[in-house]
Amino acid sequence: MEIPLVSIITPSFNSEKFIADTIQSVRHQTYQNWEMIIVDDCSNDNTVSIIEHFASNDERIRFFQLDKNSGAGIARETALSKAKGKYIAFLDADDLWKPLKLEKQLQFLEDNKTPFTFSFYDCINEEGNPLKKRVEAPRNLSYRQLFFCNYVGNLTGIYDVNYFGKIAISTTRKRQDWMVWLTILKKVRMAKPVPESLAFYRIRDNSLSASKVDLLKHNFAVYRNFHGFNFVSSLFIMIGFLFTQLIIKPFYVKKI
């Protein structure tokens, strides 16, 4: 029986506080046929030495460095170009996977004969403590739903390269993952999540203070640059986006 290789795309930047735990969460997977491709975006802390330590002791961990700081999009695209797996998965350098994550998702792909899936995830704080919050998603996620809200946690998405090819990752610094999922849903039209939490998303202290205006600008740019809508149309679409974010998406955030 074929045991397909999973390529895990991980950009890193000044992640010395978290990267060891992130790598260990991959090494502790019950499904073991994976390669973890880490591309560092010119960290100036101890991130590189930590990654090199793990890579020297586990040949499945492949490490590369960018020549200059270029953003997560470039780091992810560089990692993608090195990937050899049948499946592409994503895990940022401060997030964690539960041990059964890959096993359950790959079984779900096979059982449902689908080339793409994702899952729910739990939230933790910067110190790794649970925030007693779980982010779920529609059980049948349509392109229209995804158009107005990114319901797919980047740390949970997996897609089949044989079906989609390698999907190019935008070089923009924000919202690259949303554009990947939109590309996928344009083709399959509907996606199903594994209906349980399989990962931990870390909410960093500095991310809590991020400018809401800046966030809106990045989402607006997706409608303008990725979808190709003109300025006025994008403004109207943003009304639907805000309605979804403020009124609909909170129903998918559960207390645990």
C-alpha cells in the first residue's frame, strides 16, 4: 500500500521562542512519511541554530535560508519549490499540530475521495496556554463563503499536488493562504473539514495589537489584486466581508 509523502511548508523569522515546539509537534506525528521544509527569512536571533540542530538529527527536516528579508510569502513559495510530496501542508513556526493531525486528515482525504481538506483548531496564547476557544468552519464550505471570509486555518490545510499541481503562493506579506484556498475552491467548488480540532493556533501578544485598519487594507488588496475588481466594486464587496466577519464568523468560534 502506498504511503504518500507529505511536504510541510514552514516559513520562519525570529521564532527562537517557538520553533523547537513546532518542529517537535511534527516529529511526534503518528503519520511519519513527511518532509518539513523550513525557510528562514533572515532571522537575527537563535532561530537558525535551533533549526540546524533538528535538521542535523532528522533528515526529514530540510532547511533553507533567504538572502534577504522578503516576507512569509517568498519564504513559503521558496519552500514550495523544494517540495517533493504528493500532499502539501502548511505550518507556521509558532503553531502546533496534535499528534494525529496528519493521520486523520489523510484518512479523511481518502475516505471522502477529495483532493483538499482542513480542520478545526484550538487557540493558545504566546506562552502556549489554552485560551479555551476553538475555531470551526462550515461543514460544506463553498467558494462563495470563502470569498467573504477565510474559514480555513493555514495550519490545517492540506491539498493533493497530483490534482492541483503546486499552487503558486503570492509574494505579498499578508493573506497568501487565503488566496491559495480561493484558488482551490474555484476548482472544486466545495470543501469539507475534518470536523474536529487537530492543531493549536498561537495568538501572539504583538498580533493582538495589530492595526484593524491595516488588516482591512490587506483584505481589500485581495479583492483588488487577486480577484481583479475595480476600486468601487471592492469597496462594496468589503461591506459583505465586514458583515461576515462581525456577524457570521463568530458563530464558528466555540468556547471549550
